[in-house]
Amino acid sequence: MDRFDRYWIGILIGLLLPALFGLIYIDMMGLWYALKELQFDRGTILNKLLLVSVFPDLALIFVFYTTDTWRLAKGVLVGSMPYIIASVLVSL
């Protein structure tokens, strides 16, 4: 596992996994119509979508910390920060 303990791999995972999970969530919950019609009210659906998409990153951070891959965990945390900041900004 030491060969994968790289900071940049964690950042890539942290940026790509929430986007992928968000697309899966949109598809499963049937939100494509709301997305197409731009019916996202400020601070409601979009905020929840951003927060739900960060959950896999938080689970991965826990797994990486328990396996002592510190750089990978820090990279995932840094990669998930844009989603967390966007969620806070949307809710204001």
C-alpha cells in the first residue's frame, strides 16, 4: 500500500469521487429534470447534493487513516475541500 500513498493520488480521488457519486445520486433520485430546467433553489437541493457527494470522501479518509496511509488521506481531504466550500457558499 505504500506505493499508492501519494498526495496527488489522494487529490485526484478527492476531486473525482464526489463528482461520480453526485452523478449517480442525481440519476438514482431522478433529479435530471430539475437539473435540466435549472429548478435548483438556492440552498436546498444543490446544497444537499454537494453534501451527499462528499460522503464517500469522508469514508475513504477514515479508511486511509486506519491503514496509516497519511499522505493519501490528506490528499483526499484537500480534494474534497472545493465541494465542502461550495456547499457552504450555496447555503449562505
